[in-house]
Amino acid sequence: MQFITSFILLVPFWFLMSGKFDMFHVVLGIISITIVSLWFGNMLIQSPKKSFPARLGEIFNFIPYLFWLLIEIVKSNIHVIKISLSPNIESCINPQFVTFKTSLKKDFSKFILANSITLTPGTVTVRISDSEFLIHALTDEVASGLPGDMESKVAKVFNERISK
Amino acid sequence: MIPFLYGAGLFLLINMVLVFIRAVQGPTVIDRLLSINVIGTKCINLIVIAGLIFSRLDMFVDIAIGYGLLNYIAAVCTAKFYQHNKTLSPDSGASS
Amino acid sequence: MILGFDIISLSLILLCAVLALFIRDLMGSVIVFGAYSFLMCVVWACNGAIDVAFTEATVGAGVGTVFLVSTIYSTTRIDTFKKNRLLKQLFMFAVVCVVGVLLLKTVTDLPQWGDAGSPANTHLSAYYIENSIDQTHVPNVVTSVLADYRGFDTMFETCVVFVAFIGIFSLLRIRKSKTKNAATTSPTTELTLPPHQEVDSLIIKTASHLMVPFMQLFALYVVAHGHYSPGGGFQGGVILGASLILLAVSYNFKKALSILSEKKIILLVSLGVLIYAGIGVICFFLGGNFLDYSVLHKILPATDTIMARSHAMLGVEIGVALTVMVSMYGIYLSLSSNGRFDKGL
Amino acid sequence: MTLIAIILIILGLFFFFGTSIGILRLPDFYSRAHAAGKADTLSTILIILGCALYYLDYSHYDLASFNVAFKLFVIIAFVFIGSPTATHAIMDAASSAGVEHWSKDKDKS
């Protein structure tokens, strides 16, 4: 099962990279994909029991999230650059560590949440221990606004229930 | 377009010099690691721009992918090192 | 050649080298040398030497820093060089000056950059460029030169990687039976090592889950398309090895050994060299010279003498990739666990 | 199309400049990591997107150029995964090595 899913995921990657469709290269490609998905298919696909429709649903849910994330990245860049180009830098920042608990269960959604936190304005994930996130925030207003609605958005993408 | 790309590459290199100043004066090793990581990301862009200047991007793009894939191994490895070895500097007299 | 890029990056490289000399913490030097290899890759790329740039990129970014960091992890971090002996320093300075002057003298005798009249360009390069496609059907001349025209060179280069791995492995490896005999000394060596506990970060682990399969597929793509694009066996092998190292770094040492155990590492390293030399020996038995691939069309289906050379090059590259991948991984395991193969970075 | 590419590349260069200035000027390691981790990702995305657009336009949208554009897209995807991870790894290393973070109170005293 893991083998089939990762095989399907890796086939377009190979053929778009290769761009050659003669017999010899197609056979080489299929051999390579088989090697990789036999050896490391269980790495790429962590939850083998999920069905294909559920996976597709996750991908479709993920696309709007990605657009939202892109807008947040642009905002965060403007935020960082505003700070670093401001004439007196020390008055407008107040770095601090913040912790918060998440109720997300799956590893992958925690990963997405952590990387989203890193990419959004003024916050960087320093460490995850079980369900506690240690976050470094650059200013006071960002620190008080954590985790915001990001957690519920991630939960919606991956069909998880959070207690809030 | 080529003069513009040339200028863009030069601008990237000058930025690299600016980042390198941080690597020179960086008080700790981790500051140096951070700036070297930024230099690595800039190198990806520089290689793509060089490919456009040579107008053979199809050759240069493989190198850039290799960099994009491998750029963060050094950071991960160093992070692991500091998690095992929890002192920042071996002695107080580290000079730059 | 892009002049402005070259000047700035070369001067940055010089700065890197000088900076690495003056940092006393060896970790700092290693990290600065990371930047050195990044910039070196840019210089190669700006001069159009794409295959060299690719090698520099994979080795410098993928495995070079990791090897040095794991060496520091199992040895020491402080530069213990004594700076107080003036006479010795003066002597060293004189030696460096003499060697530098000699090297600079040699530079004036080298041909100009892109000089069409230099011996390399009038004899060898012209032959390769004219005949490569006709004789081997390989558009990337570098690959055909490496794997076909100069197949002996590349075979011994593969052997160099093999010998490097065997050397490091057999120098560092500590057998369990020997450590039992030396039980009185082992507690003291244990004390000098830093205290060890398993740490793994969820983010790094998940990221490497996502990246490693694509990394490996990209590496196999590089090996398979060495005929058309930069890269080939060595670069692909290094990326494969780097992906295994990434897994080993993001997990602990036990997981690293479960991917490829010690026995498998030694077997696969030898198998890679065997594939390369075996192709040569098969040519020998089919009536040609050693590594003369054109006779292989007698046993390969649906090929003439020209395509046989092209296909045999692919086989040779697979052998190189196997050796390089496994020896990179083995060197990392030996260095980071200090030869004990029980725990490490 | 070339104009869009130029605008994207200039934006990317501007963000890179911001990163460099931030890395030079910010007072402590953690805030420098903010500048490095974020602006790096976005500016790489912008510059490579600009280059891909220019290359597509330059080679008149033939099949081989789409192949190259996909490879550039792969770079973007991997930078998107790798860059936050690297930032996190470096921050984690710093916090376990005990780098102290700058704060206003300490500066005054």
C-alpha cells in the first residue's frame, strides 16, 4: 500500500524531471522509482491506512491554505524588513520566548503548524516537545497574538479535532 | 535583459559580502552558521542567474536543485552537534 | 566567464580562508569552510565548468561539512596549535613564502584562459569534441571522456574512494573482543567523550521524511541522465550518500545502522568496484581490450557498437554511484561513532 | 512577460538586501535568525519565479523549457520545506547551547 502510493507520487516527479520519453529512459525511470519506493516508501507515506479519497481531500484542502500562507509570508517579510531598516532598532523590538500547547495529534500537522509559525510575521518555532511549542517572538503584539487562527486552519486541512 | 541580470548577480554578490561581515565579526559560532546558511541560499539564486546569462539554464538548473536539496544538511548536522555538546565555545578566549 | 562575479567571489574565497585560519574554535573554521565551498561552486559555474561545479556543490554542501563536524564530535574542538615558538613560526613562514613564489612563477607559464593555441586545446579537446557524438552517441563530452576515453582513470578514481573508505574503516574500527581485553583503559576513554543522550526533533524528522525520497530519485535521475546533463555516477552517488546521512542525522545511530548494516556496507562498496572492473573484464573475454566497450554489442540486445559504448557507460556509472554512496555513508558512520558503531552523532 | 520577470527579480533582490541589513544590524542572534529565515525564503521564491518566467518567454514556451521551469519549481518547493527547517534547527542548536537573548531590561542595567 505504501509502495503503491509513493510510486504514484514519484512517477510525475521523475517524468517531469527527465523530459525524455523514449523506451530506454522510461524503463530506467520505472526501475529507479521502484527502488526508491521499495526502500523509502514507508518514509514518504507515514499513515498507510488512509484511503485515497481522504488523501486527495487533504491535498485539495491544502491548496487554499498554501495561498493564505503565501500572503502571510509576504506580510512577515515586510514586517522583518520594516524592523531592520528602522532608524532606532532597539525601541521597536522586544524579543521573548513564548510557549503554548497545541491539541494537534498527528506529527505531520504539527510539522506544518511549526513551519507555518516560522514563516508568519515575527515568530519562529524553536522546539517542539510532545505538544508544547517553544516559540521566539520578536515583538509584544505578535507574542500576545499566538497561536491565532492558524491552528484551527491546520486542523481543518487535516480533519483533526481540536479542543477550543 | 542580460545587463540587468548581470547587475542583479553583482547586487547579490555585494549582499553576500554584507552577510559575510556578520560571519567575520559574529560573536558566536552559531551566528557564523546563520550567515553561511544565508550565503548558501544566495548561491542557489546566483547559479540560476549565471545560467540565464550563459543562456543554457537547462544545464545549470541541476546544480541549483542539488544545492536546494543539500543546503540544509549542514545546518541540521551542526544543530545535532550542539544538542549533544551543550557548550557554545570551548574556551572564553575565542577571537575572530 | 563572467568577470565581475569572478572577482568578487574569488576575493570572498580568500577572505574565507584567512578567517578560517584566525578562528580558534574549530567548529567556526568548519562552518566558514562551508562558505568557501559554496563560493568555489559559483566560481566554477561562472567559468562554465558545470560538471566540476556540480561535484563541488554536492560534496561541499552535502558531505564535506558533515564529515568535518562528525570528526570534531569524536575528537576535540580547540585548536591546540602552540603559537609561542618564534623560530618555528619564522621557518614556516619562509617555507610558505618560497612555495608561494614558486607557484606564482608557474602561473605565468600557464596558457591564457580560453587560449586556442594551448597544447590541451590543439590536440586532445578537439579530438574529443569532434568524435564524441559519432563514436559514442553521448552529447555530454565530459561523461564520455570520463567513462569511456579515460575509463582507466575513472576506475582508479573509484578505487581511491574505495581505499579511502577501507582505510578509515579499518583504522577506526574497534572490535568488541579487543575492547574486552582492554577493559581497564576503556572507562577513561568513555569519560573524555561528551555525555550521550538521544535527541531527535520532530520537525527535522518530518522534513527529512518528505525530502529523502525525492532526493534519492533526483540522485538516480542524475546517474541515469549523465549522458545529457551535468552529473553522473560520482555526483549522484554523493547525493544518495547525503540523503542516507540526512536520515542518520535526523534519527539516532540505531536507525542509521538499520538502513544499511555494517556487513552490507562492506559488501556494497566492493560490489560497486566489482561492477566497474567486471564490465572491463567482460570486454576482455569478448575479445576486446580491457574496458573497450564496443565489443559488448555481442551480448547486449538490440545494440550496435556505438550504442554499446553508451550503455556500458551507464553501467560503469552505476558502479561508481554504488561505491561512492555506500563509502560516503560508511565514512560518516565510522567518523561519528569513533569506530565503535554503537552510538554517534 | 519580461517586465513581470524583472519586477519579480527586483522585489527578490530588495528582500535580500533587507535580509543582509537585518543580519548586520539586529542586536542578538535570535532576531537575526528571524531576518535570515523569512526574507531568504521569499526572495529565493521571487527570484527563481522571475527567472523561470523569463526563461519560458525567452525560449518561446517549447517543451524543453517547461521541463526546466518544472525543475525551477522543484527548487522553490524544496527551499520552501528546507529553509524553515534549517532556521528551526539553528535556533534549536542555539537555545540548547545556551545563547542568551537580548532584552531591553538587560541592556539598561
